[in-house]
Amino acid sequence: MSKQPWSFLDDYRGSAFEGEWPTLVEMFRITASRFPDSPCFTIYAPDRVSLSFSQALAAIDQVAAFMAANGIAHGDRVAVSGKNSSEWAIAYLAVLFSGGIVVPIDYQLKNDEIANILRAAEAKALFIDEEKYDAFQPDGHKLLARWSLSNKKDGYLYGLKATGTPAIKPPREDETAAILFTSGTTGTPKGVMLTHANFLADCFLAQANLSIYHEDTFYALLPLHHSYCMLAVFIEALSVGAEVVFGQKLVTSAILHDLKAAKVTMFLGVPLLFNKVLTGIMRGVRAKGPFVYGLIRSLMAVSGFIKKVFKANPGKKLFGSVLDKASLRSIRICISGGGPLAPSVFKQYNQLGIDFVQGYGLTETSPILALNPTHAYKETSVGKMLPHVETRIDEPDGEGRGEIVVRGPMVMQGYYQNPEATAEVLDKDGWLHTGDVGYLDQDNYLYLTGRAKNLIVTAGGKNVYPEEIENAFQLRGEVDQIMVRGYRAAKDSQAEDIEALIFPSADFFATQTNGQPADKIEVERQVRAAVDAVNAELLPYQRILKLTVLDEPLEMTTTKKIKRHVL
């Protein structure tokens, strides 16, 4: 029987940690002892600046000692809000090393929203970046201290040094490690309490479906405060001694520079990002003329067949020049999460020779519940359920689709100081009601249909999930954003017809007009044509009957999800 990815922990159990899983503190110390001189945190701004694991550990211990000497006690909440950086990572870990509970906050929130979270979390101190530093003053009552993630402000992280050696009570694996406040796509944010064991169980159990190595380089492009990037990049990399490279901005030129300079092997993103990269690749291929385009597409089909059936991967040799141009040659695995990905996108990346993994999870589950194994992927599935996750489908319909309900070691403790909200989703037996609708196949692969609360019921009594229709537009170049919703065509009817709100792609139309402003009537005509084309592929009851072409983009979260509740 083959060893599990976490089997090496047996060598440290009883000496470096007790219990089933180490804490995040113990895990980092173990990794630093295994790979002291390996690069840990790296940034290109524009030149390479890197900390080894031993250097990072020294900085973490120094900041943790300072915090303990300056009023941060075991179990105190300390917030971290800033851009992705080595300083962010050191602050996050230092809070845990001091015995505290870390509260990562979205840096793109408005100041009053950050202040509301600080109050809700009862944060005792705050690490914050330079742009918002002056907006948050310690009040000497609740918020006792404010420290900087930038060397341009007082109280800079790397300058925090304790006098003496304060006593620190280390955390236990069953204690809260972090409180993650939900993004706001559901309205009022709730604080998800996750333990050290939640994170570590999810981290290592995910490796049953995803092979990662010490030699890998992870790219932290999405905001680290989000559970997806926090676990799938930050914690996963630290668990095996891999390097984390911090992306600075969601700008194509900066991303391509980092991917090439760092020789990134693990690239994690959201569907919107991967759609844009793939659209750019195929636009470049199409520009070479119909013969070359047809040849490339034929070779892609052959490559995909060989990869799927024979488990060989000719794609990187066949399409090396294409991947080089897109700075993707070094990529070993792409992981898409944070929303559904169109199967055609998943398929084309695999055809090009890149192992492409889709996953599923929620903040409340640390977050990963399912991952598509690279050696046995199913293009229409969001992944195979992780080991030790119990899954059931509640109240399935005639097609087996119902609410996804789960139980396992990665499920949250509950919402911070909100027992009513906790009871709504977490029952007394530990089952979490996800609010997502889907079904399982005989191999324990999960298929996602949509969110229960977004359900549209048509006049014919058919259930339509907006996400299924939205996914059909992922590779339509004319469309930058789409949100599908129900509307009542008749005031006296409860039944709904289907409307699409679409914000056109400025980049797409700029290529037609040599950068000049596009004619609004022509834009709308092409968007309507795109809707007609997609409608022709949909089932009759799924078809869009009303189209609204928007002049302004829809509001989005930092992980590029449309905020449905604000419309």
C-alpha cells in the first residue's frame, strides 16, 4: 500500500507535535528544520527579493516575541490587511506564533467596512499596509496597537523587537487559528472560525488528489486573505517547503513577467483569469490564419486524446512555442477555484499539455472539499471528494440533484459570536449545509449545478440555475461579464423568465476598431448575436429571453465573483 502524502509527519509526532495534526506553528517549524536554506517567500518588484525558511522563521519569532511583550495574549485577535507580500505572510504567522488568532481582512474593502470587521472580531491589534495606515488609529481601549506592513510608516514589521524573552503559550490543534470574514457576496459578513486542525487536515488531505513537491514554486496572485489562496497556495506550499512568489497585481504584463522570471510551476487562479489567458492564446493562434488555426486545433484534439487515454502528455512538446509566448512553459499544474469553470476551458488547457485541476469548497470548509486528480480527471466535474469527507445529497430531484451536505475534519467551528447563523448551516451532528446544488457519481466525483438561492423556476415548472447558463459564455470574447437572473414577465405570476445582464468586453471590440471607441449599436448587435448563438445550444427552458447590455461593469469581489446581492 502506497504511503499517504502526510506519512512523513509520523517521524515528528511525539517530538515536534502531539495529536493527529500539527498546528500551523508546529508545521512551519518542521518545514524550516527540513529545508532551512530553501526559498520561502519571494517577490519580484521588479528585482528578486527572497527570504529562506530559516530567515522567515527568525523574523516570525522576532515579531511574535514583540507582540507577546506588548499586550497580545493567548487567544487575542489580531487583524492583518494589506497587499500580498512577505510582510503579510510574516505578520500572519507571527500572530499564530504569539498564541493569537489571526483575522485576515480584504484590503480592497472600504475603510468603514474594515473598521466594522475590526469591531466584530474584537481585534486587539492591526497590521496594515501604507495606503490605509493613517485611517486606523489605536484607541487605547479596544484596538491597542497598529503596526505597518510597509517600511514607509512607523511600526514597520521588521523593526518590531522585544526586550527580553516573553513567555508565550503556544496554540493547540483544536483551537481557533483564524477568523475569516466572508466576502460580502451574501450581504452582511460573517466570521468563519477555523482551527489549526481544520487547516492542516484540509492541506494534507487535498494532497491525496494533488501531488505537490518541495521543488515547486507557487504563485500567490489572488488575495491571501481569501481562504482559497490562503490554503491552496500559502499553507500548501509551506507544508512541503515550496517557494511562494507573491503577485503584485492582476495585470497581464505583470503576471507574465512573474511567471517567466520565477519559473512558476503551480498557478492558482479563478475562472475569469484562466478564460482571459486562454482567449489570448487562441486569438494569437487564430491570427496565423485558418490553416494554422485548424492544424493547431486538430493537434490539440489528438494531444487531449493521448493524455486522457494513454496518460502521456505530448502537449508541452507540440505547443512549446505557444506556451512560451504565454509564459506558461514552466507551469506544471493550474488550479481553478472560486467559481465554476466551463468544461471546454478545462479541456483546452489539458490539450495544450498543462495539467489543469478544478476544485470545490467553501470558506466554511477551510476551504477545499473536492479536487480533480490530474491522472484521473473528469472535465465536467468539480473534483473527487477528499478522503475523510462524508457527503450526502439532500432532497434530490428526479435527476439526483440536491443540496450538497458535508461532514469532515475541515468543517468550521462556527461563525464567531453568531450562534443563530451557525445553527442555520451546521447541525448538531456536524453536517454543514453548503447551499450549493449538485450530485455525486459512482466514483465519488462531485458535479455542481448552482446555488440553491439563485434558482429560477420557469412557467413550465423547470428549475434553472443561472450558473449553468453563465458558464456557456466563458469563452465568448464579446462578453466581459454576465449575470443571469429570473424576472417576472407577468405581475400576477410567480413563474420567472430568464434575463441576462451583460457588460461587453472593451478589449474584444477594441481589436475591431484599432483602439477607437466602438459603435454602441454595433456592440449591442454582436452581443445579441452571441446570446443567440448560446441560446441555440441551451435547452429550450434555459434560453435567455431578455437581454440588458450594460454601460458600466458589475461590482465584483476580490476573487472576481459578481456581487449578485447589490443588484
